[in-house]
Amino acid sequence: MHSNDSYLLEVKHLKKYFPIREGFFRRVVGHVRAVDDVSFAIREGETLGLVGESGCGKTTTARTILRAIDPTAGQILFRTAQGDVVDLAALPEKDIRPLRRDMQMIFQDPFASLNPRMNILDIVGEPLLVIDGMKSRKQRMEKVAQLLELVGLRAEYMQRFPHAFSGGQRQRIVIARALALNPRLVVADEPVSALDVSVQAQVLNLMRDLQEKLGLTYLFVAHDLSVVKHFCDRINVMYVGKIAESGPTSEIFFRPRHPYTSALMSAVPIANPRLRKTITPLEGDVPSPANPPSGCYFHPRCPYATEVCARETPQLEEISPGHFVSCHRASELTLPGVARPEEQALAA
Amino acid sequence: MEPLLSVRGLKTYFYLDEGTVKAVDGVDFDVFPGQIVGIVGESGCGKSVTIKSVLRLIQNPGRVVEGEILFRHQDEDGREKTIDLAQLDPHGKAIRSIRGAEIALIPQEPMASFSPVHTIGDQIMEAVLLHQDVSKEEARRISIERLHEVGMPNPEQRMKAYSWELSGGLRQRAMIAMSLACNPRLLIADEPTTAIDVTTQAQVLRLLLDLQEQHNMAVIFITHDLGVIAQIADFVVVMYLGRVMETGPVEDIFFHPQHPYTKALLESIPSIYAPAGERLPTIEGSIPHPFSRPSGCPFYPRCKAFMPGVCNTSTPQLKPINDRQAVSCFLYD
């Protein structure tokens, strides 16, 4: 991928290896390759989805971008509000701090991410105090009231404590806190997976409205593929620390080019009893990132694997404009995506 | 055909210091032999408490306070007799001879349900020895056969494995093998795929469908995921706040939902086919706290078809509206 002026964030060859230590001297005996040479970019105002199964490195990628975890190698190029491009991976902590306001996070579990002993005013107002240095309590109250209204909560609630709110309301509070400093990039790590279906839709609509209103850019990490389909403009599919495929949402869902994406898509349970699966599910388990297979990490489970797949690691290549695949056989395979109702009707 | 399990007017309450939680407040449904019944609902709808009541696993301060749980019990000679599980002593011999044998459970969290200090082989054998009059050798043979049946690679060696040595998918397979150990006639699966990834989920669902066909068991499948329900269930029970909102065959529930809650629930899930960027229809508000249940129909504060003076004053009963579906809503009175 090459540089482009409109990118807000560009990640190049990002790696995060966690050491495995053993024995009395805590010698390093190996590495968990949680993120293994990942490159992608997000344009301003866009929503990029990061999907994959547990342990594929999607959360580690998201956290490394925010420098909650220090990367092992690679570049994280972020365009600041002034238009300069800085490499977050190379900056010391004190130089990152002023940039923190531009990058905020929405966490998965709204029951764990709010301090039960702080009221909503203090929770949402904390970034204003710490980063903005807004010392006046009155000023903070005004700003928090605005933020609560923005996320659809009543300003009177600011004196209450988190236990008084339902899961969906708590997630709104988490969003209000994330927006307190007018961020430009919001990393949302499974923001709706802890919520009930009926509440999930409210939060997704809110996030979309806020994006339009405030011009936010989202990095959306999720495992629920129907949510991702609904919410994201483009998708990166990750498998064992690497990007298997990256492209526009509908292409990934309906015309996947990587066998893993195809298997993932055909495993999505669709809420339509007439679309019962005829496809055989993928065999085997996700390999350990501490001891990945040779060549393409997917080859032991891949129904299309050939001898070259076990030997050589495929590179992420652009197969059509904006669509990247890391598969030796990408150009020769025709793979099924999510079944469409009309196709199913024809087959029946 | 006679139902294998028939639940009538089941009420299970929890008596806490802060008040009474009516977790299950009048639930009716039937399970016929060989049928897969999906119970679907959001958190707090009472789906787990319902099946724990059927198994008589409700612990203090909870109690089954009312209702019948009629089960067609089969004794050793193959004679059938209907017994009311609700009348049995929850710690008694009668329920213990049924639980784990004729009615088996696949719990939600296989990690939490296996003992970490016993091998999975010992645990499956224990279930066999408890309910069947067989030698240890025979129990071992049955256990290996079950593990083989659920697609466990190298079942002989895996008998010696501990649950924490297995991956999530294999652990759930071992759990399924254990629940099948005594050839249950009714298998209850409580969110068996919630904690696992989608490709593994597809494997487990396929396995359950295959096993159900081979053994011709009845299955109660509990989930909050409508996608999973659409893939596996024959018949669907939709629950909300301790009550059954609607029941019907899976096609009718998905293509002709009648209850406003079922309709709203189906609309609020993002569709894979919807054009990108479309706003999702939502259900206003959130699920009420169990201590502040609304009077009347539990769904009325969030219902688009709310009729003041009707829905908030009396509770609708589950009534058949055609020969397939039953709905508890005043719109159909």
C-alpha cells in the first residue's frame, strides 16, 4: 500500500511479539506472534472493520495502534490535526500524550470499563480535567451535560453512579467519555457484543449518527459478522496475527478471495430458516500464534491448499482495486461467500 | 403424537432480601419426540431458569412455586409413564435417575463444567457408571465410542486428557460426548455455542444436528442468537421477562411473526443483505430491572402497539391464533 494524502492512519509492517519465558532465569524460549506484519490504512471519516476469531490478534492490533501496548516493530503513521504525519510507534510516551486526545477507545464490556465509585460527571469529565486542564467544575458540568445529550442521555443523570444504568446506557456513557476531547480516531473494541440484540441496534445507530455529525473515523473490532457488515465500509480479515484479506465490505462478504474468509462467511448463522447450511464447516482449530504452521498459516485447514502453500508464506497483494489478498491461489479460485436468498432459491 | 415434555404454567421465583424476582412467571411449551425446540430471548428473559427448573437444578433462594413439568419417563422395561418433575424432591433419587440419563444437559461454559483435576475419560465414565449397570471396562468402551461419535480425534488418548488441555471446540465436543453417555431422550443445550468462534460454532451446530438425527433425540436449544435458532430449530419459543411471547414452527416465526416483540426483535438484528449504512429499526428503552417488572404485559413499555388501559392492566395469556402459532398479546384477543 502506498501513501495517500487522505489517510488518517497508516499502519506499516506492524509487529507485536510477546515473549514466552520459562525456567528460573525467565529465559525467553519463544514468542507469541500476536500481530505479525500487519499493514493497512484508514481514510478520514471511514469505518474500517477488523474481524477474525479469538486469538487472531485483532484486539492487540487495536491496542498497539493506541500505544496501550508498545509495538515490536513497524510504523503507525498518524495524521495530526495540523496535518503533520507522525510515527506513533517511534514517539516516546511524553510526546504521545498530547496526541491522546485525537485517539480514543470504546471498550467491550460497559460493566467493567466504568469505575463504580465515580459518578457520571467525574467519569465523563475526567479526560477534560486531565488532558484539557479544565479546572472549573462548573465548566466541566456544562460540557458533560452537552456530551450526555449528544449520546442520548439526560443531563440530570450526571450525579448518578454507573450501577443505576443498564448495559446500553452504560455503553452510551463510555461513548460520551470517549468523545469528551473531540477525538478524530475512535477505536471501538467489540462495542456491542456485551449488549442485548434490542439494545445493540440503538448503540450502532448512535455511533453512526455521531460519525456523521462529528466526522469521526472508526476502527471497529468485532467478531459478529452481521454487525460488521452493517457498520463498516471496509474490512480486514485477520488470521493468526496476519491479514488474510482486506477489501470493501460487500466484496469481502459476497465475493471473498481468500479461502479463510470464504469459510468464515459461510459459517455465519443467518437469521433465515430457509438458508440452512449445506456447506461443510471448516475442519480443525485455529493454530497457536506461538507455534504457527509453515508457509501460509491457514494451509492445514484449507481445502484448496497445494504443496506451495506449506512451503512459502504468501504476501498481501492487490487483486483488484482496493482489494488485497494473501493467498497463493487467489487469482485462480472462485470461492463462495455468504449465501444470498435468491441463489438459495435457485438451488432448491 | 404425545409430547415428551410438557411444561404448563411454570413459575420459578427467587426470594431475595431486596424482593422477589419472578424469573419465570407462567411458561407453557411442549417438546415432541425427535423435535428441536429453540428457546430464544434476551438476557433476563428466564430461558436458563426455565430449563434449570425442568432439571430441578434451581438453588436457594430460588424455588419452583407453581406449574407442571410433565415428562414421559421410560423405565428399564421400556414402559412409559408420565411423571410430573415439579412434584419430585429436587435432591431425591427419582430426579437423579432421570437427570443425566433420560434428560441430559450441555452447559454453556464447558471450561467451567469439567473438573480440571480429573481426566475427561474419568468424567464421562463416571456418568456411564452412575446410570448404567455395566462393568468399568464396558463403561470405558462406551466412553471411547461416544468420543469417537462426536468427532474427537484419537479418542483413546483423549480419554487421558484434562479439559484444559483441549481447545474450545474439542472441549465442547467432549461435553457433548458426556451428555450423550447414557442415550438421553431429551437433550438440553444451554447456549452451547455462545463462548466459541463462528467456525467452531458451525462445527458444533452441524454435530448436534447429525447426532439428533442418529439418536432421534428431542433437543431443547437455548440461545439469544436468532441466527443460530434459524439454523437449528424446528419449533421456536420466544421469551421475554419470564413469559412466553410467541411459539410456532421456525418458518412461521421468521416469516410471519405475530407478536410485536418477535417482530421488533427480528427487525433489530442487522441483516447481511441490507444495503450498507441503513439505519436499524430499534426497540425503544431497555429490558426492565427484574425488581421493577411492569404490570400487565411485560413488554408494554417498549411496545409500538401499546393499548393504554389494556396492556398495562392485565396480563395476556398464550393463546393459539392458528393451527401452528400461539401468541400472548391483546391484539389477538
